[in-house]
Amino acid sequence: MIRIYNSLTREKQELRPIEAGMLRMYVCGLTVYDYVHIGHARMLLVFDMVSRYLRHRGYRLTYVRNITDIDDKIIRRAAENGEPIEALTQRFIDAMNEDSERLGLVRPDHEPRATHYLPQIIAMIEQLVAKDYAYVASNGDVMYAVARFGGYGQLSGKRLADLRAGARVEVDEAKRDPLDFVLWKHAKTGEPSWPSPWGPGRPGWHIECSAMSTALLGTHFDLHGGGLDLKFPHHENEIAQSCAASGDRFVNLWMHNGFVNVDEEKMSKSLGNFFTLREVLPRLRHAEVLRYFVLASHYRGPINYSLDQLEQADAALGRLYTALRDLPLLAPSPSEHGERFLEAMDDDLNTPEALAVLQTLAHEVNSARAAGVHQRAAALGAELGALGQVLGLFAMPAAQWFRLAKPPAADAAPSLDDAEVEARIAARAAARRAKNWAESDRIRDELAAAGVVLEDKPGGKTTWRRA
């Protein structure tokens, strides 16, 4: 039985599907006004891992991840750029999809956009107004009355009295309570708006996820995820809205991934340690290094991003690919390694322990190969490959991995491309046939200096890999 830490109950609990064999999961996605950064990448990779594993365990999963394509930040950025909002959001949606493909993410089953669900958003607000959980404020906004919902604070552990004590003095006079939040914003000059029973306007941020998740997954579904920064107020407000509107439970189990720190400091534009994927990935041999780096830490804890950590991830992943080199393709067979892998993943998706199982398998593959027990090496390698793919690893053959060049340092000489390497290997083979050992050694040393390692096989064949 899979056990997952529930942020709502603050304990691990068994994953019990509402419908046998089926799971429904909603994850809060990106607000599309800028490029994907490494904080986003962690969330995307974590829930990609979750969705892959749940499906591996036989569940029929419906995975929904939304796109916020209208909010204050988007409006400001479009105005700064002097471009239409639709052009801005589509440009960054396209960029997000390109980055997601590079990360090897499995696309969600549904990617709803807020502006495509306005009828559902308006209908939910109407329900809240009719049930007296919402009111039209004097400034024309529709506000949610937090005090009307008795369970407010259950997810975050915050008390209304403490929240009010910490509220800003300059409270919006249109609110009945400083904790009330906006469901529908009345139209302002120069901003996009849509018709509604309360006049032209646009939705608040919190209501869009409640409306889209219930429209696609129902009023009661299994899993809701997102970054820890969304726990309060966004997810707290989602619970208040959704439960009040439908009278149903909304979500059984809440999952939150931890923050990303950069060199032990919180990632922040103001600190100058804010990195987009488009800045990070060119520094890596392959995007799979970033996946390994993310999975090497438990999803709920903080993760420290640094070049040293990425180097360690590259080396660790390289050890796994090394074990898979030159092995025949076999169907994996169940073993105690697979059982340990499942035990780790079933225990709150403990990917660090699952990766430790893969490293043990890699060691045993290498030991079997060194001992000449090639059938055992191949069998263990087949299991290593199959288990790694559950986590989204091993997206390419091992031989291809070792042809990938690590980006050189800024002061390093340009690396040789594959064709140049092959040409030098051919020249070395000719030198060896002519018994010109000095030239053969010179070419080997030249390639080694360029980060290319040669391996002479029986029968005169030479293979190569990048160091």
C-alpha cells in the first residue's frame, strides 16, 4: 500500500482511491508571464515522478495541471512590453512546453487555462454568493467571506485571530473583514474584462483552480499538489471556496514539494540567484542530470541548488549509465532489488532510497561483469534499466549518453564533435596497422586532452566515450 504524507492531516496515510483502481490528481501549474525557473522545474519534475509511479503501480490516473493566463503580473508584464496579453501568455506557454519536453515530462491529461473556464468560474462564484459565503463589496469586487467558513486554517494550521492580529493596518475599506479575498475583480480602465452578473471584470487567482479542478475531476477527488509556497493562502482559499460551493470534501490528500535554495540561500531575484531553465540546462550534459539532482532529495524537504550538486548528480547518473553499457537487451525479472525499490517509493515516494537501490544494482552489474558472469550482469542490468525508467531516467541508450559532451568551462578549448572524434580514431587505427605506435599514442593523448576516452576491445575494435 502506498503511503503519502498528507499536508492536511500532517501524517502519512494510505492512498485509498475514491474509485477502485482510479486516481484523480490536480497540480497547480505556472503563471505564464516569464520563463520556467528552477523552482518551477522542481515542482514539474516532482509531480512528473508522482504521476509516473502511480501509473506504474497500476492506477488509472487522470492528471490535471492548470495554466494561469490572466492575473496582475501578466497584465503588468504585457504593459511593460507593450504587447497584447494573449501574445505574451502564448509565447510563454510555448516556452514552457519546450522546456517541459527537454525535461522529459509526460504531458498532463488536461492543461486547463483560466481564460477558457470563465463560465465555470462565474457559476462557482454565483453558488458562493447564493449561499452567503461571498458578497459584492462597495468597490464592485466580489469577495469571499472567510469568517463564514468554519474550517478555514485547517491546511496551514493558522488561526483566524492570529491572522487578523497580523493583518495590515491599511485594510481595504471595501472588505467586511481584512482576511476576505477577491473572487471577481471589477473592470479597470485598460485591463481585460469579461461580462458577469456583477458587471465586467476578471477572476481572482484562487477561484480559478477551484473551478477548473472541480470541472475536470469532480467536487471530491484524490490528490492535490503544488509547491509549499502555495499552501497558504492559495490552497487554504481553494478549500474554503470549493467546500462551501459544493458541500463536498474537495480533496482527500494534499501534497507539497519543498523550496529550492541556491548555495544555501532562498532563491530570489533580489539576491541575484534566480535562474531560469534556459540558463541552467546549457551548463549540463543533459536535462536528465537535473532530474537526477531533484530526485536525489526527498520531495518534501528543501533542496540546495549549486554547481557542485549538479556535478555530483552528473557523476552519479554516469555510474548508472556505465553499468548499462554493452549489455544485451533482456526482459527484467523480479528480484529483491525491485521489492526494495517499491518499498522505498511506497513510503511517501522516497526517491533518495529508490536511487540508492539503483546504485546498488549498478555495483552488482559491474561486479558480475568483472567476474565474467555475463548472464547475471545482463539480468541485473535489465532490472536497473526498468526501475530507472519508472523515475523517468535512462531516456537514451547508454552508448548515446557517453557521446554527450559536458559543457566546457569558459576558458576551455572547444570540444571535438562526434565526426572529428571518429576521424581521429580512424587515423589512430591506421597508425596502429602501420605499427606507428608513437602516432597512435599521440592521437590517444590528443583525444584524452579533449575529454574523450578510448577503449580498445578484443578484435581490434575501439569504442569511445566522453569523460
